[in-house]
Amino acid sequence: MDDYAKTVQTAREVAKDAGMLNFGVVITATIRNAEDALAVSYGVEDLAAESQLTVRPAYGAQDTAFAASLPLGLVLPDYVMVPSKIREAV
């Protein structure tokens, strides 16, 4: 019953736009064996879904995502290089 009451309360708050905020989070996971990667990936996706977070894997940009997750104060858009074709099209 307690979980149901919390769910109803959350639904009411979301309907009123209370507490809804857009922000970014970088999730990293350290594994010991490469065989565990798929299981950990599914686990992170499941936990994110429970928390109502949208998760996108950093395919091909793992090093950048890892650097962004460190407490160094990096602001990633300051370091993005946009190809000249795209920059000129805008």
C-alpha cells in the first residue's frame, strides 16, 4: 500500500509539473570481465527506466563520456568540434 501511495503522489506531482527538471547525468560502470558488459548494460538500463531517466550509450565516445564523468568541471559543449559542412549550413 505504501508503494501505491507513493506512485499516486508522484503521478499527481508530475501532472502539476512539480519537481520535473531536465539535467544530464553520465553513468559509468567498471567491470572486471568483458563477459559482464552486456549484463551490466541491461542492469543500468533497467535502473534508469525505474528512475524515469533516458539513457543513451556513448558508442564511439567512451573516452569523452568517461572524462565528462570525472569531477573536473568540464563543460562538454565548450569542447565540441562541429564539422565545417554542418557549421556553414546553419
